[in-house]
Amino acid sequence: MKVLVNGIGNIGKTILGILCDYKSKLNIDEIYALKNTAITDWNKEELNILSDMGIVICSRENEDYLDLEDIIDRIDYVFDCNANGFGLKNKYWYENLTNLKGCSAQGSEKGFGIPFMTGINDEQIEDKKFVQIVSCNTHALSSIITTFVNDDLSNLIEGDFVIVRRSEDIGNHERLVTSNVLSRHLKEEIGTHHAIDVKDLFLTKDEDLNIQSSDITTPSQLMHSVRFNLYLKNSISISEIKKLIEDNEYISTSSKFDSNILFELGRRYSSYGRLFSHAIINDNNLLFDVDQRKLKGWAFIPQEGNTILSTIHAFLLQVNMNNTTDVMNAIKKDLVKPAW
């Protein structure tokens, strides 16, 4: 199996690390990476590090690297890790690749293919060619919902979410805001795109959720967080709530209240310096009204890191790997820690 990672940014580099470390488990023979932006002296060393890992760097115009055209027709799968509409623009030439079995794009590229999140709609993307890995916030909200309804979506009467966003990745310096900035509600009955995207994800299974979301961006470069408010049909106890959190292997917990502390723990102790949980629930700060059946609380969101496992899972499902479950369980066990 020959795979190409198109885009060597925050997501692309993490995916490349996982592909290298689990190469044999993923049945991958060769790993290629396409550098789209200009290659200069200040970023060449990073490409050398990737090359030393066994990754073949490709370019469309730099003669020091393998010409993309020399290998593109032999590629079995493409991980498109571009943003801002570039993944959608790339789809036209992916559709014409003669050997391509499948391709995924990331959350910003809505419309690229079937929206996907691991554990939500696995069957819907088996053998499908184009998949869109939903965003980090979609992962968090969807996991919070499925955790507390115990996989019975009819148990959710209503869900309301307020996402507190960082403004950009810690490695960037383009969109950092200097004050709190509210997001516009795109639909009066739903709110911001976060609830819209969650609804679209579950609609791939013909399940329509009654949820709303709002969003505020803060002057931070660390982690998103979310205040959730779920109104349930069936009452559950605090002990049952904690058991539901424990049973979701993609959810982590923490008693910490500071995103900078959690971020630093991930950078220091987690693989590739990232947190991979779909959400990290502050489990000693939950509010539950037994009579009203309303559950409220806070969770931190490991942006970008929490989409990585879905990206790997999509690859396995799209190419119809025989041991998909075993491979995903092994990787999940290595990367997702139950508590921080």
C-alpha cells in the first residue's frame, strides 16, 4: 500500500508520525508527503527530519525533491491535510487518479465526502472513496452526546453547547485576537456551525438531533473548551454518569481546571506531543438535576489531535483492511489516556 499525505502542517505531521510508527500494522509499504508551500532554508531542516524517518518528500516545483508526477498514479490512498478550501479544490484531480482506493480531507473541507467520526458512522464509509473527517469540535460534541445518552439517541431531548475557542494554533501568528469575539448564529434554530456539523454527521445515519450551539473566540493559543447542557428523557445518577464516562474509551477525564496545565501535560507526556481524546471532561465539576434530568458541565477539546484517530480509522475502512478493529484498538490503547 502506497500512501500520500498532502500537506505537511499540524495535522499532516502527526499523521506522518503515526503512519511511520504503525507502518506494518497499517499494511503500508511506502509513505510520501507533499510539501505545497515554498521550501526555504528555514523549513528545510524539518523536511530532513521527516526524510530520516523514511518518508519520501515530494514537490511540484522543487528539483531537490521527488517530482509528484513521478509517483501520483501509483498512490493507493491520499490523506489530504489542507485547510481553507484547498482540499475541496484538490478533489478534482483525486477523482482522476487511476489507482486511488480512497481519500480523506479534514474538517474545514465540508462537502469533500461523507462526514465521518470513528465510532459514530463506521458502516457508512466502508469502501467509500471520499470522506471528510469532521472537525475537533464536532468530535467533542458528538462524543459528549453519545457518552451520556448511552448510545440511545432517543434519550436526548435537547442539547445546548457553548464552545470557547482558542483563536489559532500555538505554532501560528496570523489570527490571534486581542479580545473575546462572538460568532454569528448561522441558523436561528441551530446556532453556529458546530451544532450544524454534528447534526449533519448523525444524519448520515438518518438520526436527527435537537441541538444548538454558540461560540466565543478568546485570546488563547492553547485549547478549546465547551460548556454542555443536556436535557435527557431518562434520569441517571451521578455514579451512573461517571460509569458512562469511564466506558467511553475515546473520552478522558481530568480534575484540572486550567487548559494550560492540560496542554503542557499533553506536550510533555503524550505521543507526538498531542492529546488524542475526543474530549477531556472535568469530572469533578458536573451539575446534574435529577428531577429535571439535566446534565451540565465543562470539557476541554484537544483540537486537531482528536481528529487523528478518525483519520486513521477512515483509511482502514475505506481500503477495507481485514484487521481494522484490532489495529484501531492497538493504536487507541497507545494514544488515548483515560485521565489527565
